[in-house]
Amino acid sequence: MNTMNIPSIVPTRYWHTLEDGRVQCDVCPRACKLKAGQQGLCFVRANKDHQIVLTTYGRSSGYCIDPIEKKPLNHFLPGTPILSFGTAGCNLACKFCQNWDITKSREVDTLADYASPTTIAQVAKQLGCSSVAFTYNDPVIFMEYAIDVAQACHAEGLKTVAVTAGYMNDEPRREFYRYIDAANIDLKAFSEDFYHKIVGGHLQPVLDTLCYLKHETQVWFEITNLLIPEENDSPAEIAAMCHWIVDNLGVDVPLHFTAFHPSWKMLDKPYTPSSTLTTARQIAKEAGIRHVYTGNVHDHTGGSTYCHHCGQELIGRDWFVLTAWGLTADGHCATCGTRCAGVFTDKMGKWGAKRVPVHLHDFTACKNAS
């Protein structure tokens, strides 16, 4: 396949024309109103020929096989490899962005790899991956490409994973998640003030996405909360968030508290102390959340999965390496028989912490030459 022939500019569905002639993008709550030739804040959606188009279809900032725990997902096919990729741009403006070189990029050269949805799915399967992740930047902004890739993956028997901030309007959200098997939603804080001043968005649309996933889909999802010192790490805010999760989503949605490192426009902030994560984990467990994890730190207890009934270690983890497996083939505790919420394989995954960059163009070129 000659992937260079893939058109990078494709029409989209979610937009409407305003009375003044501008075109409004309706994918996310930002509602960018664009004159001819203008791009939205996300960089990849633009007004071309009086309609909103996606300008980066088939293009990626790179591909890599990751452990699925890196997404992070601890209750979805643990220990398996996942082919991960993203594009460029983002529909939020987080001052602390940990992937700023991709999400804040305004350079088309960032998008070095070309691949059709079919190619991605076939290569992922041949490389032994169980799933494909839309990650590194938010798949909301390249949803047309992500949906086509997801359909190709399902045709090959692969699962699909969205790593996203959940900042999306209702109608496109319903279409997008129709093709997604699992998601990690980045709940950046439990404060409208934080979202407004530091993220450049609003909290409620993210909460709406979480409620939609829980009550109207079969998508397995987990939540990540990056704790930034003196910004969103107060015990009161953490407790309020956890009680909201229990009341609106239930006790079985896994919650990941992860450590911040200075980045992008928040280089003045210190690293998150591990004690902050431990405290947050305890607050969440006291609120009733059954599976709470710490991330970006070395913490065997905070990284492992335990039976909420008898306390037995179900999945031991040393960073991304699985060290113990106490689940039956159908996802029950081998000690007491209690079901552990999630989507599990019948045995412990062996991928470990390996991170393997993949150049799809080289891979397909070699395949075609053989």
C-alpha cells in the first residue's frame, strides 16, 4: 500500500454556518467560530470551502507499542501490548501539559507517519497487540480518523482505547464512543476555577462524558487525576471528587492519582510528593472507591489490584510489570470468588514495561517487498 496517497483533508459532520458567514465547529464545547482558512484552537480542524474539515487524516506524530497500563488502564486486558498513536494539537490549553511537544504543536512536520486505518489494524495484529490506543494527544479532535481506525481494528478482532480529557459535545460523543471499547478519562481537577484558569475549558462537560459512559454505554473506563501541588491537591477537593464519583459512577470505576512533573508553562511548580498520592488514595478508599492507584511513582501497593472483599492481591505490579496474578479465567478472585470489575484475559499478560517504537511506513514497505 502506498500510504502517501491517503488524503489528509477530509470533510466532517459536526458544524454549522453562522449568520455572519463564519462556520462553527460543534465537536467540543469550545465552539470555535472560524472564518475562511482559519484553524480552530485544536489546530487540526479548519474552515475550508465553507465547511469544517479535518486536516490531518491518516497522519500521526508516531507509533509505539506500550504496556496497556501506561494509558493508564489497570482493569482492561492487563499485561498486554497496545499499539499507540496520536496526531498533533489539542482542544484544551493546559498550562501543565505533559505532552506539550505534540499537543501544542503547530507544525505539520510533527505528523511524520502516514497510515490508512486498515494498515494500522493489520500491523497491530501482526505485531501481537491486543488493542490500539488513540493517545498522546486527544482523539476528540481527530475523531473521523479514530473512528475509521477503530472500525478497521474491530474487523481484525482488536480492541480500541481512547485516552482523552472527555471534552466533547453530546452528539459527536455518542458517535465516537460507539466504536470505543475502553477509555481513560483525564479528570484534571474538581474545580471550575481550575478548568477555567489552568485548562482553558469547563468542568461540567467532562462530568457529562463520565456519566454518559457509565449509564449509556458498555465502554470500560478508568479515571486519571494528575495532582499538582497547591493547585488541585487539597484533601477537601479530592474528597469532593471521590464522593461525586461514588454517587454518580459507582464504586467500581478505577481511579488513578498520578504525580505531576514540571512542564510547559508550569515549570515553577515542584514535583508531586509521593505522600500526596498516598493521602489521596486513602481519601478515595475511605469514600468507597474500590480500586485506587498511584502513578508516576514507584509504589507496589498503590500500583497493585486487590480484592475488595477479602483483600487478596489480584494483580501485583512493579511499575508496568505484572508480578502476581490471583484472578480466575473469568475475572474472579481465586481466593474468595468475588468478581473484580474489568475486562480480563484468562492468564497474566507478559508484555511488561517494554516500549517499542514502530515506523509503519517502513513496516509496510518491508511487507510489500517480501
